[in-house]
Amino acid sequence: MLGIDPGLTRCGVGVVDVASDRSARLVHVGVVRSDPGEPIERRLATIAAGIRAVIDEHAPAVVAVERVFSQHNRQSVMGTAQASGIALLIAGERGLAAATHTPTEVKAAVTGYGAADKRQVQLMVARILRLDEIPQPADAADALALALCHAWRGGGQAATTGAQLTPAQRAWADAERLARR
């Protein structure tokens, strides 16, 4: 499951494996950065290259992207919408299922409270994934939260029960079966 917190300057990317019992394991977390001094087409190409690299390396079955919502800063919402479009386009090019979730949906799924603040989301992501530290920057934690949200809302079933599992998903499922014995 690949979660993407779209942004033009910082685009959070997080990959998790989620088992049928809803337990989750961190596979990858990071941020794709683009230089604000570059032309928009180069910035979008940088974001696209970073997302493609994560998909190539980790072969997620599903992509979850934060749904763009109205913000007071028009410039910020435009960059977010452009990065979101790039993420969804790449999912389509790669034949991956894709979904969008609002920030409120993600917060409610991860913390149980749709109005949770960023720190609460970061703490819960670290706790759920059994991490020693909170993923930084916040964009990285948000990407992981998106992946968890989508998996827990039923979007991960295809990734965990289908016949076409990635090697990482097969290894995780095998480990889960052994642990239950």
C-alpha cells in the first residue's frame, strides 16, 4: 500500500504492508522534494520521478492519495492539486488501483478523531508501525497515515488476499501465518 501526501515542494511517500488482522509494517517512508526556484514543469517531473522510483522499488498494489480540499492559500492548493494529479496519473499508467481520502477521513482512521492535530497523527503512526521515532517531516507521517487509512477502510483487501501478491506481501503473509501457529 503506497500513501502519497501530495505537495509541490515536499511530497510525502510511505509504503506499508497491512495484514488481514490490521497490523501493519513499515516498508518505506520518505519525501520527494522539488526546488521552488525551478520551473513548474521541472518540479512536476521531479515529483513524478520520485513517485515512479518508489513504485519501481516497492511494487505496491494500491495507491492512496490525499484528496485536495479548499485552502485559503490558492498558490498552495494549486501545487497540491498538481502533485495529486501526477500521483494519480502514475497510478493509472502503472495499472494500480488508486483512491483518495480527505484529511478528516485519514485522521479519524488513524487516531479515532477526525479533528486530530498533526502531532497526534504522527504519534499514532509511530505507535501503529512500532517505530522508535516519529516519521519526519510531517509529510512523511501523513503519507503513512494515508496508506493505513486506505488499508483499514477495505482498500487493502486486494493487496492482502489476492493471488497476485508482491514478494514483500507474500513474505509478510507467511510470517503472519507462522506467528499464529
